[in-house]
Amino acid sequence: MSYQDIYAGWQQDPEGFWMEAAKAIDWVKPPSRALDDSKAPLYTWFADAEVNTCWNAVDRHVAGGRADQVAIYYDSPITGTKDQITYADLKDRVALLAGALAARGLKAGDRVIIYMPMVPEALVAMLACARIGLVHSVVFGGFASNELAVRIDDATPRAIIAGSCGIEPGRVVPYKPLLDGAIAMAKHKPDFCVVLQRSQHPADLIEGRDFDWNDFQSGATPADCVAVKGSDPAYILYTSGTTGAPKGVVRDTAGHLVALHWTMKNVYNVDPGEVFWAASDVGWVVGHSYICYGPLIHGNSTIVFEGKPVGTPDAGTFWRVIQDYKVRSLFTAPTAFRAIKRDDPKAELIGDYDISSLRILYLAGERADPDTIIWAQNALKVPVIDHWWQTELGYPAVANPVGIELLPVKLGSPAVPMPGYAMKVVDDEGRELPPGELGAIVTPLPLPPGTLPTLWNAEDRFRKSYLSKFPGYYETGDAGMIDEDGYLYIMARTDDVINVAGHRLSTGAMEEVLAGHADVAECAVIGVADDLKGQLPMGFLCLNKGCNRPHDEIVKECIRLVRDRIGPVAAFKLATVVDRLPKTRSGKILRATMAKIADGQDYKMPATIDDPAILDEIRVALQAMGYAKS
Ligand code: COA
Ligand code: AMP
């Protein structure tokens, strides 16, 4: 069947489409129907089903003949370690940890925060939670104590499972002081912590509160899978929004299983038994969906890669991993390829490896610039597929459905909507715009299974952020256009989210931190274009009247403050002091105009600007930093 046929089939009977897809899942009690719209515009899928995620990701493969197949390859060039875990091993490890958690009184619905580097135990911890119905919330290791504390207070976990350290090129990042700092800062206190001691930096444990990973499980009775309701939350994943408070995206259990399974063949074109590699981190949605759950639910082998595309040890690392594990489909962010291209412009290192197993490269997480796509195509000699999705949606919404058919690739476009989505571009009043015109990207409700049913503890924010501006539609927060062939083009965010090295960050969160500096009266953070990371945050600081401290000292302190409060992942290294910020007459800072000036793009003078002369001052400040070149 063609993409057109399958898409038309979904359009005619969306519920029938998803009920059919649901047959790929092992149910304790199958759903009697797909959609529950009784609380529209809030929807749930497969609400009356009973199911267990871990059973579908692990046990059923052991029972079904894949016991000896490798489930997880661990490859850590940064520590010089390799390991592999079969489905049978994985089941034992997960059941034991789940048993130990249950023995400490944790029960279905309780939350567990996971703060771990890229080690297989991170997946074991996620799956152990799923096994007994615990709701995990994984926090990326590049976030600092304060961010962790915010998540602890929002998710109110009974337990935290952490690694003793992460390892970045040239430095060990001790996690335990960050964890202790976060617990001290948070109002909510977990009952206990489980710490995976890594030899690179074992942590000091607090007697009575912290348990060593091995001791904690020793002698525990392995736990069986616990059936949960289809609409019960599987996990919470916090992501950046416009304000400093992150949004707790909720993923429900059954929809997640059905949708991820569907994508593994239809989008990523892998068959069970093949090796799928998402070079990302478990702390991001890509890591949830395509390092952990998707490949395992589908019976693939997945790779936990603890390294970087360059420098661990060189720009040939990705090719080695493809060769060593016979990777069929690779998924990463365009930044990774820009980094490789920068270090090895002629892709000479590929010649040292046999990458003939690779069929396709998938890019997402940020705009895939045509130069990078063409370079990757020439280097790898396989199709390079851009596709678009978001933490909220959990899996590709707009893609080239390669497993169905490879549609023509158009550079700069992630291609066409997948079943479940019908993207439209609308103006501010919600009127649909013709092909080629730029506007807000929306898709009609209900969203398909596996997307966010709500935000944790924040239903009003969910409605306000996504549902209220364009009634009947989900607002993606992205702007773009659709061409005559129905291909989507993503151009920018419509909110204050920026994308740095494929990492989604909130400029609002950075502004909140900067505003806390004693000398800063007012500030603005924008995203400026960067050849490697796509965007970089840049801060503009207006100082308190009478402050006569050296500006470079204040700038340094501000950079330090963002690193300490948000974490190194914010990559906040550019800031400058200015006298005034450009604003509208109603006082709104003109961040988008500032970003255009920084990038040397044309811009329209905003009609509501209070004092146009301030834009010239901003331009001068930007030029002093090497930006705003016309
Ligand atoms: N724990 C602690 N610190 C971390 C971290 C982690 N898990 N991840 C990143 N950091 C730190 C980095 O060490 C860096 O610190 P520094 O300021 O001391 O150099 C800082 O956070 C910024 O990280 P990043 O923006 O990733 O830059 P980088 O120079 O370390 O690496 C790339 C650049 C392009 C190699 C890297 O970003 C990359 O591989 N990105 C592509 C893929 C990807 O993972 N995308 C995620 C979504 S799919
Ligand atoms: P995240 O929630 O971290 O996955 O980030 C989602 C955001 O990243 C989207 O809303 C887009 O702004 C951006 N994004 C993701 N994929 C793409 C893509 N293929 N092209 C352009 N932008 C993308």
C-alpha cells in the first residue's frame, strides 16, 4: 500500500486505524474502543484497556523466541567500555530492580525520578518502573541542581535513582552533589535514593537515605509485570516552555505502546531483530522513544552510546558504531553531523569502516539545513530523512514514511503528515493560509494515541499553551508553511523556546536566572544563529542605576549563574551590557527583532515600537560581539 492509501485509510476511520495498530500490542485486557472523547477537548486513547509496558518491551520477546537476542548494546568510547544485554538478561535485571522498589513500598502510580548518564542501567531503571506501574521522570544529566529541584517538587517522587557521575570529554561530572543540592533545595523529599556507583567517581552515600544500586537489589524477589489502565501515565518528561517553569509532558501507557510500535517499521523501516540506533540521550524524548521504548517494544536491538560524535576519540566514532553493531537505521540531530563535518570535512574516516549495514539516516530535533543533508547523503550514500516532532507528541508527526514508501525528498522539508496528523498553517485569527504562506502550524484535535493527554499538575497550562488560541486545534508552537504538494517547512518557533545543539531550551528560564543577579535591573535572552549548534543563547543585561562595576565582571558572573542554576547544557556563554532594551509601547521586549538583527536578516520595523533608536544601540552591541553583519 502507498502512503496515500494508508493516510486516506486513517482519514476515513481514525479509530479503526488505531484499533488495527493496537493488534501489535500484548494486552492484559484489550481495549473495547480507541478514543474516549467524553471530556473533549481533552482526549484519552484505549482508556479501558489493561496492559503493561515492560511486558511488551521485554518479557514478550523472551517468551516469543528472542531471549538470546541482544536487547541493549552499550558502547562507551568515553570510558572504553562495551557490554551487551540479551532480552533474557534484561528481563532478570529489570524484574530484580522492580522487586526491590516494590519491597520498599513503591506501588503503581508513585513517581520515581531517574537522573542518570548514558548507561544501560538508565534503561533498566525506566523499565523497572514500567514493570510495576511506577511513573518515571528522567532528568537530563546536563541540568543543574535547581532544575532537578523544580522537577522534584512538581513530580513529588517517592524515590530517585541516580548515577554517581556522568562523563563529559575531559571531565567527570559528579552527579551526587547535584542530587544532594537538589534535594536540599526542594520542598518535597523523596523517601530514598538508589545510586549506581561508577568507578570514575563513586559517591558518598547518606546513611539511611541512599542505597548502593547493587546492595539495594541484593536478595530482592523479582517482580512480575503489573497491569495498568491504558490511560494511566507511563512517564512524565519535563520540557522547556516560555516561562522558567518546565512543562511536565505526560505520556499515557497504551497510546505510547501502540504509536511507538507503529513508527518502528512505517517510519524507521526496521524489522524486529535489526539494530536501531538513536544517538541521543535518555534525558530527552528521543531517548525515551527511540533509545528505550520504541526499539524494545518492536523487538529490535538498541544502542546506549556514551560518547559524542566528535572527540571520543574522533569523527569516525559513529561509523565504527554502525560497523560494530550492523546498525540499520541511525537517528540523530543535525548538529551531530555538523560537528562531524567540521572535523572531517571530506568524510575520509568513513573509509576506515564498513558501514554497508546502514540503510537510512534520520535527522530531527532542530532544522536540518540543506548543506548538512547533502553532505551526509554524499558521505553515507543512503537517503537522509528529515522528520519533525516534539516532546509533546512523542514520535514523528511529519516524516517521510520510508517503511511504507520512500517519498521524494525535498531539501528543507521534513515531508508529510503521518496518520493522526493533518497539519495546517494558519494566521493569527486561525484562518487557514494558502500554500507557500508563513503562519502558525496547527493540527486538528484529537491528537493521536501516544501524544500528551495533559501536563502534569497543570491542566490549565495545557489548555492555555496548546488548545486555547486556535479552538479545535493543537498549537505546535512552530511557524512554517506547506507547499503545493503538502510538504511542511518548519521555519521558527512562535514562543521563546530556542534550540541549541538539538536541545530545547527556554530563554525565559535564562532571563529569570539573570534577573536574579544583584546588578541586573532588566534583561533579555535571544537565540542567535550558530554554524555548529544551530542556535546559541545570548543575553542582554541592563544594569541597576548607579552600578559602576566593570561590565566584563558582571557578564562573567551572569554566565556562571546560568551554568550553576540551569546547567552546562544551557550553553550560555554570550552576554553583553546595554543601556536599554527595545520594546513595544506596551512594554513587550522585541526579542524576535533583536534576533533578526543579530543574524543579519532583514526585519520589518515593528509598528508598535516605542523608540526605534534603541535598535541601533543593540546593533552596535551585537557588532562588538561579531554579530549583526549585514
Ligand atoms: N552531563 C553534563 N554536562 C553535559 C551533558 C551531560 N549529560 N551534556 C552536555 N553537557 C555539557 C557539555 O559538556 C558542554 O559543557 P562545556 O560548556 O563545559 O563545554 C555543555 O553541556 C554544552 O553541551 P553541548 O551543547 O552538547 O555542546 P558540546 O560542545 O559538548 O557538544 C555536540 C556539541 C554537537 C558534539 C553535541 O551537542 C551533540 O552531539 N549533539 C547532537 C545530538 C544530540 O544529542 N541531540 C539531542 C536531541 S536528539
Ligand atoms: P523537542 O521537544 O526537544 O523535541 O523540540 C521540539 C522542537 O524542535 C520543535 O517544536 C521544533 O521547533 C524543533 N524541531 C524538531 N524537529 C525539527 C525539524 N525536523 N525541523 C525543524 N525543527 C525541528
